[in-house]
Amino acid sequence: MNQKKSFPWSSAGRSHVGMVRAINEDACLVLPERGLWAVADGMGGHEAGDIASQMVIETLQQIEPPTSWSGFLQTVRSSLHDVNQRLREESAQRYHHRTIGSTVVVLIAYETQCACLWVGDSRIYRLRDGQLQQLTRDHSHVQELVDQGLIAPKDAHRHPLANVITRAVGSADELQIDEVVHPLQAGDLFLLCSDGLNKTVDDEEIARLLAHSDHNCQEAVKAFIHLALMRDANDNVTTVVVNIGEPVEDDPDDESDSDTLVNPIPPNWYLQ
């Protein structure tokens, strides 16, 4: 009898308007029962940016619980392409073809692997065995300058063009999505965030806060938001933290579990 392994996970997310802006153009999605998490950061002005990020999140929220890895990946891709087209139509009909769009990072998990899909400069980090790794690469002007050796990574967030992104959902007719696939490991901690966090909290601090969270996603999210606000965050700040637990064996003879994800460790916790 072949048994397949699955990893249980717990998660929490929160979005905050920050200390300066009047409107929150960020949005996040926390669906541990489907193995689906996302952060979106809108662009295009107060009303338009808010609409763009919400459209991205609402589209992803409609994805059905997965039944296969390949199907899950393709559904996420298709959903992002679909909302890109709808944002282009929204721009033409209501905003005189002014660009409205949103960054997005998506983390999906199914059985023993996960994938990161992203457009723009929101990020996904992973803390594994005490080592922090940024799994996404910013689609931004300053990232291109860093890649060319023209500025140091530590100076990127202070550059005058730090807010210029080179890709966004809704910014072009053809959407380019980057993605990477990784195996899951018990004890992995993932952080999804908008740039309002990583421009306020550096990578060393991110690693330290995740390491000291004792795998409590709620406390980690609260700590990130609190630290950003203590530093007078001048942008919206959004964080989602996902904890990967010890793998369990799925019983193929148990019909109640054969086509569903393992339940999250504690109930989901989410603040908007």
C-alpha cells in the first residue's frame, strides 16, 4: 500500500495602512485550507490602486481546492492572466487608459512541495534551519541597477527610483509571471510581504523575528507590523506568515481525506 506524505501548515496575515497614507492599497489572502496565500500592492492612485489589489485577491480567492499539483499551478497562472486582462479593460473603460495595476506574490503548497509566483516587488522569504533566503527577485528599476553593479543592495531602498517597478498585473497586455518550485521541509517559515515592510525592516531583522516567533504565525505577523509602525512606516504594510509542520501520512483507503489538504495546525487567523 502506497501512502503519500503531506505537510500540515498554519498561517496568519495582516494588512495595515501605515502611519502616513490615508488609504490602504495593499490586500492579502490567507487560505490555509487550500494551501494558498497571497499579498498584493496596488498602484495607480488612491482609488485605482485599491481596486487593482482587491481585484487580484478576489480572483485568487475564487480558486477551488486543488486536486493535483499541475492543475493547482495552472489555475493560479490562469487566474493572474485573467485579472490582468480585466484590469486592462477597467483602465480603458473608467480611467482613460491610465495604468492601474498591482504587484502580487502567491505561495501555494500541495503535499510535499510549494511554488512562489510573483509580479512586481512584493516578496517571499523563507527561513530554513536558521537561514533566511529571499525566494523572489524584485521586478524593479533598482533591482536592475543592483544586478548591473551600479548600486549596493543595502542602498537600493534609499534610491530616488526605489518605487519604480518594471512589472505589475494590469500594466501590460501580456503578463509575465515568474515562478519557482521548492520542496517543503518541516520547520520552514515563509514570509510574504509588500515593500512597505522590507523597506522598513531589513533582512537580518526579518530573520531574527521569524526565528524568535517559536513558529507562532500570529505573533510573528504582529511583531512585523508593530516594528514597521514604530518606525513611522510611510507606506502600507502587509505581511503573511506560513509555518510548515511535521509531515503526516495520508491513508489512500480513507476516502474522507484522499482528495483534500491536511487541516491547518490551528484555526486560521486574519486581520485586514
